[in-house]
Amino acid sequence: MILDEEKLFAARLYAVRCRPYLATALFALHPVESRHVPTMAVDRHWRCYVSPAFVDRTPLEELAGVWVHEASHLLRDHHGRGDRFAEQNDLHGPGERLRMNIAADCEINDDVFGDGLPRPQDAVHPRALHLDEGQLMEDYLRQFRLGRYTAAFAWLDCGSGADGLERVWDLGPGGAHGLTEQERDAVRFRVAQGIKGSPGNAPEGWRRWAEEAFQPPQQWRDLLGAAIRSAVSGPGVGEDYTYGRPSRRSASVPGVVMPSLRRRPPRVVVIVDTSGSVSDAELGSAIVEITAIVRAVGGRRDLVSVLSCDAAAHVTGPLCKAEGIPLVGGGGTDLREGFDKALRSSPRPDVVVVLTDGQTPWPETAPPCRTVVGLFPRNTCINEDDPDYEPDAPPNWARVVTIG
């Protein structure tokens, strides 16, 4: 049977119409035809594996609900949470992963269906397991075991994106059309922003998720934001003299034209440490911070430049949108190269923001602009060539905020 792509994509459009706040996630999913999956399944790289027979026999409205269901697994990071729960509780084998899939379905299905998306008869719901609604996957996992109540769901398989266990049909991290860690974080961030912008259109579960997704209860985010706002609005930042409008004091000095002082929008250069010691998760958080920096300068992307820096500095190009920033690197670390390139740019920046793990040499002298350092914490510092290596602390001329 040939996959009916027209019906599949029509169902996705219908899902976007019913759940507009999930549109970014739904269009980020890349469908892959597969005869190995029973219905539809996802992997952690945002591929959606689709059974042609399932698409053929399923009504369009129900198919739209499955689109939303699969996207919900990825938005709520069920694969990552499943891996962590399995490690903490020493759970192994396909039986336990099936239990995680059932628990994940219980978490999301009380929000997925209704309001235009009919519930399929075989959809997992907490009531079928005699459990209360509105709980998280981890809560459900502690309340049931595989048995007579779960026998009807033995066929269930939403893929590795739902429970973390890779399947034979997964294309893997090197396969086509997969999203990088930064791109996945960007999708979640855009969805969370959309829900927070129009909270009246989303169920309580999604509003709670949006508040917690990128706003962890940590003080460092407020401190970093305050440091950047203080830097871009401080005295002397963005100030320059101009003869376009002579100073009013010229009248007191006949025959002399004195320039007036004007304030222009501050320019910010963000230096992101992309060395091998910085994890993909930390690079993903750097993308989120760049978005916040753009907001701090009034949403003017043209005022913010980004440099990737390992042992050399790399210009990322125009900042069109934060989630599209190509962060390149992976080698050693020397942020002096990043500072040198930033200060040689024209026009010269008023503020330099550095996001790094601190395992780098620093410039010997303070740059002629304000500097804010967002420091990824490290318990140990490793250098295979020097076991006694200890990196220099950030200089005292920089405002330092520890991230995370």
C-alpha cells in the first residue's frame, strides 16, 4: 500500500487549526514512511514514522489527533525523562519501556483530545487503569504494573521518542531530516512562547508545561538578565559626539562649533564557547539566552552579533532568528581570539557577552566596553597534557553570573 501523503498532510493542517499553539512542533516533525510501525511513532530526532495502512483506515480527524499526540511526546521530552527514570530505578527491558509508553500516554491524552479532535476507542487514558487524571509520567509509573489492566495496550508503540528505547526502524542521529539538539530546544521554546502569549487557548496542562519548560526555578536567569540590561543601559554605553546637531554651549564660545552628545542604540556581541568541553545542552541554553539578549536591546536583531569561538573565532552571519544560529567549533578553547575579533568589528560593540565554561585563557587587559560572562559550572577541569591544570578565573573587570 502506498502512503496517502495528501490525507496525512491534510490531517496535520487540521491539527494545526485545532491546536494553533502547537503549529511549530507539528510542522517540525518530518514524516517517514515505514511498514514496521503499527500506527505512527516518533524518534528523539523529530522524525515521525508512519504506517501507510494506518493512514488509509483512520478518519482524518482521528489522524489529526495522532499528530498532536506524537508531537506531545517530543515536546514533553518523554524519551529523556524515560531514560532518567530507568537509570534511577534500575529498569531495563522492553516490558518496562512499554510501561513508560503507557504512562507517557496517560500524561498527555487528557489534554490531546476534545475540541475538534475525537478520541480513538483504543487510546490510553488514566481512567482505563483506574488512575486519576492530570499527573505526570513519573507519577503514573509508580502506580501501576503490567497486568490485566494493561493487556489491551500490548500493541502500543509510539517509538523511541516516547520511551527512549531505540527501534529497528530508527534512522539514528546520522540519518536524514533529523533535528539537532539546538533545533529541538528552539522548537520547544517557540511553542512555550506561543502558549504563554495566548494562554486562554491552551489547556491547564500545556500552560503549566510552558511556564516550566524554559523557566526553571533558578535565580541565575534573573541575575544574567539584570546584568545584561544594566550593561546595555549604563552611562556611556552607546554615547558618541556628533556635529550634526551643535552643542547648546557653542553660544558661550563665539566662533567655535562644539559637538553635542547623542545616544545611539547599544551594540552587543555574544561570544559563545563552542569548544569540545561545552555540551550540546549548554549550547542549546546559549541559544535561549541569545533570544533574551535580543529582547534586552528592544528586539533589534541588527544590534546583536554572535561569534562561535573554540581555538578560533567564527562569525555566524546575520542574526535573522535565534534558532537558526549555526554554532561551529568543537576544538580547544581560546576566547582571546573571540574578544580580538569582536573588538575589531565595525562598529565596535558597546557590550560583550561571553557564554563559556571558563576553561580558557582571558585577555590580559580589560576591553574598552562592558563585559558580562555567563559561566557554565564545572566540578572538575581536565587537561590530558597537564593533570594539574587549573583554568584562570574570569577577570575582575567582567560581571560574572554562574549559569545553572
